[in-house]
Amino acid sequence: MFVGLSVAAIVLGLVSLVFAAYNVAMIRQLRGLKERVDDLEAAVNLLNEEEEEEAEEEEEPEEAPEEEVPVEADPPEAEKSSGPPPPVWQEFVDAYSKLAEELAAGGDAAGAAGFVKDKELSMLVCTGHSSDEEGKNMPNYSMEEGVDKSMYWAFPIPGRPLDYAIVPNPMHPYDDAMHTENGMKETFASNFESGSMKHIHVKVPALFHKKGENWEIAQPGVLQLSE
């Protein structure tokens, strides 16, 4: 009987040892699995962290959009004159008209000499009349050195060395002698009838062409006269 108990005890003891060994093996296996799981989780976390860092490095901050530089519209073209450009003699005539008014109002005659010099004017007188090729009675002109003695002032037209814009000498009132004897009626169309006119307004200068020593009327001028 004791032998049977001993065998049973031995068998039970062996079973207990096997079970204990199995438990130890399972525990070790579970611990190993847990460690592997922990290692795997750690690796996954590390991988995630690396991916996040790479994503942050690759993700560049968006640059602020460049401000659009406003495109300036082309400046409007200068308004073109509706008419032809002013004649080349217009500035001279405007300056002459100002001087003529100053002299008519009693201005100093010295201003006339300065004007003649500044504008490089030639001074002319009428030396009489003669018939032209068509039989018309036309005045003859010649040069005069004295500013106060001259009857006409000749302005050289720029770029046309033989052509001149002609105006009356404003130092003299426009009277019958100027009109008839000094050739004004052939040189200019005007509103003169008789008397003496102090105010001489040149609406259009006469145009002369110079041939040698001779001065020819290319186009008569237009005067507006008043007392």
C-alpha cells in the first residue's frame, strides 16, 4: 500500500513539476512576447516621430503672396491741336505787338532799339514806286541803318534765310504819308481811311523774299489800326 502511495506521489510530483515547468515556460514566453510588443510599440512610436519630423521639415511655410504691383496706365496722349501749328513768325509778332502797345502808351523809344537788336531785325524804307512785270505800281525797298528812320522791320524766318516777316516800325504813327508815300497800302491790307493811328496791331505780317539787294512782296500782310 505504501508502495502504491509512493508511486502516486511520485507521479503527482512529476505532474506538478511538468505543470510548474510549463507555467514557467508560459510566463517566460508571455514576458518575452510582452517585451517584443513593447519593443514593437517603441519602434512604431519612433517611426511615427521620425515621420512627423520629416513632414515638418518638408512642409515649408507658405510665402505671403507677392503684392501685385499696380500697372500704371499709359499716360494719356497729349491732346493734339485741332488746327495747324502756329506760324514760325508768331512769337515774333506777339512780342512786336506788346512793344507796339508800350510805345503807343508813351513808352521809352530805347526799347525799340533793344528789340531790333535782340531780334536781329533788318530795317527798311520805301524808296519810291515802280511798275512790276505785270504793270502794277509797287514800292521799292532798301536797307536803313537808323531805327527811328526805318519804316519797316524785317524778321528773318528761321530756316529760310531769304524770307522775312515784315511789320511796320511802331515808333511812327500810321498816317496818310505812311499809307501812300511809304508803300504801306501795297504792303498791308488794313482798315485805314484817313487820320493818324497810334495803335498798330499786326494780324498777319507781310512776307518778303530777298533777291540780292531787292526785296519783293511774296504775300501782303494784314493790319488792324486804331487811334
